[in-house]
Amino acid sequence: MAREIKTEILMHSSPEAVWSILTNFDDYPNWNPFIKSIDGNIQVGNTFKARIQPPGSKAMTFKPRVLTFEQNKKFSWLGHLFIKGLFDGEHIFELIDHGNQTTTLIQKEIFTGILVPVFDKLMRENTIKGFEAMNEKIKEIAEGTNL
């Protein structure tokens, strides 16, 4: 069973400006309404500690593995609930450069595992709200800086 949740937002800002906000993990506690913290050495293959709190849910801390980290383009990771295959989530941030000082941020999660049907409704509602809140804050910051 798989479920994909996807949001996107257009920003009047360069990919470099959006990327600098997205990857300034030390600043997440100051502005991020969804991902409360990311700690660790963010390189492909490494694990790190992430604390996520979707609206209306308790915070969760987990240790995903970095799948991609392409500057100004894409950052993704894969996390598991307890053990692999039970409830896994591949989180993806992708930046689309439109070449005119506008960027689309795509944020999505692909959930797989035997527990996906159990958490489906709650996961969809809370995760989408969290993605949208985070996207709006990044847009607000990026359009205010325009690097």
C-alpha cells in the first residue's frame, strides 16, 4: 500500500534564496511550523535526527537517511516507524527554477508499508496542513529577502 501527499507553491524568489532557507536547519525552530528541528550531518547516505509536528498531532522524532541532496534542486530522505516496511515515508523537497526569478517548491511524502491504511485519513489531513504551513512560511521569508 502506498499513498502520496503532494503540495506545491510558487515563489517570486530565486532557487538559491529558497534553498538557503530550506537548508538552514539551525533556524528551523525560529520559523518552521511543521519541521521543528533537523540535526546532523546532511549528506547522502547519512542519518540525521528530525522532529516533526503536524498541526493537530503530537511531535515525532525519528532518524531518517538522506537519499538526495542536490544544491538548489532537491533534498529527500527516507524514514521508518519502528522497523522497515511497517510505515515508511520518503520526504521530498524539490525546487523548480522557472528562469525568471520564480521558483516552485514541491513538497511531498510517499508513504508505504502495512500500516498506511490505518493512518491514511489522519496522515493526509495533518500532513497536508503541515506542508502548506511550512510552504507559506518559506514563501514569506524568500519573498522578503529575494537574494
